[in-house]
Amino acid sequence: MATTYLSRPVFDWPIDWARTPTARIEYDLREIDLGFGAEAYWGDQTHVIQVWQFQVQLDSETAIDAFDDWFADLNGRLVGFWLPGPNAAFEIVAGISTSSFKIRGQGLAANLNQYPELHVAFMKTGAATQFAKVQSCTANSDGTETVVLSAALATAVDSTWRAVTLSYVRLADDAERGEFGGEQQMVRFVRVVELPLEYVAYEVGTKPIYLYHFSTSGSGTLVHWRFTSFAWDLEEEEGDIVWLAKRITHTQLAHSTQGDREELQIEAEFEPESPLYQLCPCALAMPLDVEVLVTDYADLATQNVLFRGRVLSVDVKGKTATAKCASFLDVFGGTVPHFFLQPRCNYRLFEANTCRASQAAFEKSAALASAATTTTVQIMGSSLAGLPANWFAEGWIAVGTGAEFEQRTILASTAESESQITLTLNHRLFYAAVSDPCKVIPGCDGTPETCASKFSNFANFGGHRYALKNLTLKAMEVPNLDASKK
């Protein structure tokens, strides 16, 4: 069972501090609030920030798996943990009680206010490690100082105990680095950054909490994915909405008075539970919308929208997916107006304000008749009777609910035979299984013939029918000259 202090885990793996530079001290480090979005900081910060880099030797497959599991439980770099450092906090010379002791004089009484909060790990061979926060320190006339702890220890400490500083840190990045030195022998490299502003109220909501809401449509109703960069899942009492704790963060949002581009990048773990997983390669048949909100732990129902837009593209490197998003003011960047003089229809099928065709009138309810292991899948149902080949081409299929909702574009479809149709999809389905119910929506090629005959919707056709020749002009007749005659 993992060691905890003040409800947060303590990194208790044996660290080899001798094999790598132990620390770097920096001022004004930008990642001071890594995982909580970009914030502005001035150059006159109160506390020095430490960046630790160390190695951990893992000597078995079990140790490697346990190390990975420990960090997996943190939800990555977005959750803080306690790190016992290599530096001694002070030298204990005598014990007084379970909550006080004497140390060799080192000026701690005069400089205690320079620490964000001084937490200490007390260690002794054969004894359980103890943790406490230093409440005060007083200088004595005999060259010692008396330290008083904020809470009593289980066992009083004396000169036989060693005291080391306990830093509250987060992983500096998502990359996992290690080297195999032999069979089941691995050295892991870890880099962390101290979080001095979070000592006082470690992850209790005094810092802003960011929420990430993804949604898509296409099956008649919206499908939602809700994540948070907070340390644990958050549940709103009203509406029974749960925000899942994930490895997710966002870049600084830039606003321009020129109205040129309003973009945001979201970084998240590349995993099947994320909608970004279905965009690389692109599998979703409909656009993926996103909004970023900020709230407070004490009042989750009060949420302010920071950004609302659409995911344009996803780039995957290792285990991290980076989504490039643009606001709705910018997401349709290109030629203005977005209505072209062309024979094909300009409208999106079933769009309520333009096409106006009813999706409910044309979608078919069916079930999967084959395993979804390839891009070819069979569907079955009485509603499919009499449908010709490619009736569903350029349409889409929606199957599953919640985190297992899947949507795919249909590239081609066969004619109905014995209440079954074979669909060719743009990407295989991940979760769907035989007999799962699905919704299948036909597609439109944008031609006036299809609009009139298939959807009976020519009154709302969004294309332009025009003559290929201008009949008011008479073409010049070119005489056929025989080059052999002079």
C-alpha cells in the first residue's frame, strides 16, 4: 500500500541521487502550475522553485510494473505528490517531546519565513518514516534551536533520527524515460518541478479547476465526454454529471483585436476513452466540438466558459495527443462567403436551418450482424428492406453509448439481401460487437437528382443549376480548311 501524507502519496522508491545531478534552482519557472492551464506570473515571486532530476533502479519485472502503476494512479503529471529530497533539513541533537526537539543551530529560526511551508520526513533504520510540518523555530543561547511541529508524531525523535526536506512536486512532463541494463533490469529517469504555491492548500480547490467538455452529434442526440485536470473525479449534484480526472491540460488562450485567429491547444493522454483517439486516424463521422470551462471546488455548478470551438486536428507523439482547436468564429476559415456558385449543394445534409430534411425520417434502426474487426461490417434489420446499393454511401453509422459511443463514415453499402446490408466504413469500430443496436443514416452526393428523388427535398436544394453555354451568344464558326489545297 502506498505511503500517504496529508492525503497525498509519498514517493518512497529508493532514489539513486549519486548517478545524476540532483537539482536545479530557478526563479520564475513557467511550469509552476503545470496542468492547470497557462497563468501569468510576475518576476518577483516569493519563493525559489526547485527542479529535481533523479534515477530509480528497478531490478525485476514486478518492480517495473509497480513503478508504472504508481504513476498511473496519479493521472500523470497533473497530480502532486510528496518527494523526500537528498538534503538534510536539520541535524537533531536532542528530543524534547513528540511535537518538539532541538537541532544544531543553522539560522532556521530567522529564515523559516523564506520557506513556502517546511515539511519534513523523519527516517530511522528499522522504524517507520514519519512526516510533519514545522510550525515554529526558536533560537537558544547554547547554539541550538528548538523546533515545534504542527502535529505530534507517533514516536518522539532524537539524535538517532535523520530529517530530510519533503517537497510537494509534480512531474515536469509526460514523457517516460528509462534504460534497460539487462533482462528485467531498468533505470528510470524522473524529472519533477516543485509547487510552492500549493503547499498551503494542496489540491483542495483554492486554485482554479479546469473542465474539458467534448461533444459530437449525428445519431439524433449529442454525445458527451467530460474530463478535468483536477486530482480526482468531480461530480455535480445537479444533473448527475461526472467529470473524469485525466491527464489533460491546455495552452494559453490568445485573444486578438484584429479578429484573425482564436486558437487553443489541448494536450491529453492518447487512450481509447478519449474522443481524440477517434480522430487519429480520423474515424468520427461528425465534427468534434469542445469547450473549456473554469470552476471552483466549493461550487462546481458555477462554471465560466473560457473557450468554445471545434477540434481541427490531432497530433500524436508517444502517449500524448495534442489537439489543435479553433473558436467557432475562426473554425470555418477560408473563402468568405462560404456559399459557392456550383452545381453541388452547399448545405450539410439534415442541417435544420439550411437543408431542412428530417434525419429522423430517413435514419434506420438496425443491429450488427458481424464482428466489427475490419472496416467491413454487416447490419441487419427489417427497416432495411428494399434499399438499393450505396443508399448509405456518404452517410454514417452510430453505435454504442457513453464512453463507448462510436461514429463512422460509410464509404459504400451493398443492396439489401435477406434483411442484411454490408457497409464499408472509413475506420474499424473499437467496441461494437455482434447484435449491438445501431443507427444508420443515408448520405447525399449533393446533386439535384439525389435531392429530389432520394430525399424529396428539392425545394431546399442549395446548389445552382445553370446553362453550360451562354445561349445569347453565337459561337464563331471556324471554316474547315484543307491544308493540301493552295
